Amino acid sequence: MFFPEGAKPGVRGLSDFTDMSKLGVTIGGAPFGCQLYHFVQAFSRREYANVVEGVESFEALATG
């Protein structure tokens, strides 16, 4: 059986935090271990990303 998932405009969004410290990003020679918040609208597939200094938190989610 196949159950198609039809996305409706403005109903579903997907969000995730990703640890970017393994990329080796440096600022002034100092390592910059940051998190990236990523959000995608399921219907239109529009994407948004935001650098989060620190850890996953409700504040970081609400800001993103």
C-alpha cells in the first residue's frame, strides 16, 4: 500500500539543529564551534538557516 503525503501551504515545516564544529571554521585563527539552525517549509521548500552561537535551546529555536 502507498499512502501519499500531500503537503498543504502553511501547514508543515521541518526544523533541525546541526553541529558545524567539525567543519573547522576559524575566526582570527580561533576555532568557531557553532550550531546551524535550518528550517524548511514543506510545501514550497523555501529554506532558512541561522548560525546559533551556543547550544540548542528554545531561545535559539524561537529566534530562528
